[in-house]
Amino acid sequence: MPRRAAARPETHTALVRQARRIYRTLIAQYPYARAELDFESPLELLVATVISAQTTDVGVNKVTPVLFARYPDAAALAGADPAEMEEILRPTGFYRAKTRAVIKLSQDIVERFDGEVPGRLDDLVTLPGVGRKTANVVLGNAFGVPGITVDTHFGRLARRFGWTTSDDPVKVEAEVGALFPKKDWTMLSHVVIFHGRRICHARRPACGVCPVAQWCPSFGEGEIDADAARKLLKYELAVPKGGEALVGLLVDGAEPDASFSTGHRGTPTVPRHSGLA
């Protein structure tokens, strides 16, 4: 563990190098990172993302199988009885507003896009309740179109890492995007969000077990004692098959070796040293 926070890079080139070191280490730490909402189609992911507001992905994943079994396509969702849908969405909170949003969204998809979720950012953001964050989630995970998802976790970590100073999601997306190849944007979003949910928490980050501590200008804002920091670790979802239980924290500042690479659309090629190859 470092004794103090890393210096903020003085040049853009140095910032790019530092940012990419952080990314390489995070993707080695979380080679299985993905969207944590379950889905089988662009429509399912879009609807799940809309109803995920103010609740957990775990909670959403419990109700969406019931929702999509009852309403399997946009036309069915658009013509749903609000009272029936409200009962399905009730466990997610704000279920009346979410029901209205899902029905209106589905009606627009039916009327304007023949029942199919569009695969272009410019089209997606014209749908009711769909902003750039939701659009990038759908594009990156359902269509394979690279995009940066600036949720609360991503924005917080981007500022802590010194990649941006802005609170404006659009500016954060642009400034962070300039530091990385476009092909990496979707996987970058996944690993940063995973890290924010598990280690770099909003109120008390677990700095003492952070695998990117040596490059972080905000090191020391949280708990720096390793034993105390381990007690702060959080895992919202169950450990994935072959996942988090098998990947040791890279707490010694070791950077992934040259065996690490990213494949098509930012899909991780697991490093040989991770124990998962």
C-alpha cells in the first residue's frame, strides 16, 4: 500500500497513462464484469434499466422474469393493464411511476420503431425516460456499440481518479472517453462500476485493499488499514461462477502482465495469472 495519495498527472499524456494503468488493473481484478441486470433482448435490458431506479439490480432481477413472462414484447407491455403491472413492479418501489414509464416507453417503441428497440443513440434518447446513461447501457450490452455509462458510481470514481472534475454526466462521458480507445468504453464502464460497488464506496472507500491505490490521487479518503478495509467490502450479487471468490485482490500494486488484453468490443481475455484462464 502507498503511504500517500498519488500525484495528479501534470500533462494529458501522463493522465492517459495513469488512467490506462488503473483500467488494466481493474479489468484484471474483475474479468467477469458485466451488466448486473439479467436480460435476453434489448427490450428486456431497456425496461430493466428503467425500473432499476431507486432500487438494486438484485431486486430488479427478481421481478423481471415475471414481468416478461406476462408481457413478452413491446406490444404486450404497451397494452398492459396498469394495475396488473403495478403489482409485479411493487417490490422495486415507486411502482406506479415505473408502470407509467414502462407503458409509455413501450407505446413509443411500438408506434415509432415497429416494436423494436432502436440501436442508435440518437434514437434511444428520444424515447420517454431514456437518457444517455440508459442508452449507453443498452447500446453497449445489447448491441455491442461502445459507450460509457456514467452512473453515480462511475462519476464518483472518475472524479476520485482525477479523470474529470465535472459533476455533469455528459462532460464526464466526454472527458473520460478521451482517455481510452472507444473499443474499451463498455468494459471500462463495467469494471469501474463493479469497483465502486465493491471497494470504492461513496461514504467510506476501502482504500487499504484497493488494487489501484498506488495510482489514485484520492487514496486515504477512506480506510487505509487493510484488515479494517476488508470488512468494508460489499458484494450486491452472489459470487458469479468462477468469479469473485477466485480472483485475489491485487493489493501489492502489481500491474497485470503482458498476457492481458481486451478482445472484440472490450471483452476481457482473462490474464493467465488470475487463476481463471
